[in-house]
Amino acid sequence: MIASIATFATVWVWVMILASHVAMKREIKRKGLPASEFASPWWPAASVVTIAFMALVIVILGVFEDTRVALYVGAVWLGLLVLAYKLWVRGGGRLRADLVDETASIPMVAERP
């Protein structure tokens, strides 16, 4: 049971990371910002396949009776997070952050003659 709950938590964290990455890439494209210096291999296919895999893991957790409890515990936890957000996050905390490129330029090393 503990392992299935930990699996749900891990999958949830990775889904949030992937969703944030997809949102960032879409905003970069929408605003016409320069592409990241750190390219994402096989974008966007890799992100789509990975999110689908994470969804499959959640489905598999629900298929087996022994691991299904993780979905119940996870749903309660996510419900508590939504409730806490609605109760305690106010003002600017609810606004979407601006995407600002703070990447420093990489100095180029001159070749020796």
C-alpha cells in the first residue's frame, strides 16, 4: 500500500513537471521568444508519450485492488491541496508568472593559432 501511494505521488510530480514544460514551450512559441539554449530531444512527441505513460501507470494503479487505495488517498490529497489554495492563496499569488529569460550568455573561448 505504501509503495502504491509513493508511486502515485511520484507520477503526480512528474505529470506536473511535464505540464509545466509543455506550458512553457507553448508560451515561448506564442510570444515569439527565442528558443531555449537547452533543446528538448524529440519535442513535443517525447512529452506526449511520457504523459501517456504516466496516465497508463495511474490506470494500472486503479486496476489492481491492492493498489487502488493509492488513487483514493491521492484524490483526497489533491482535494486538500485545492482547498488550501482556495483558502490561503490571495492576490498576486493567483496570477500567472511572466516568463523571463534569465539565461546568461555563454562566453566563447577563442581558438589558439
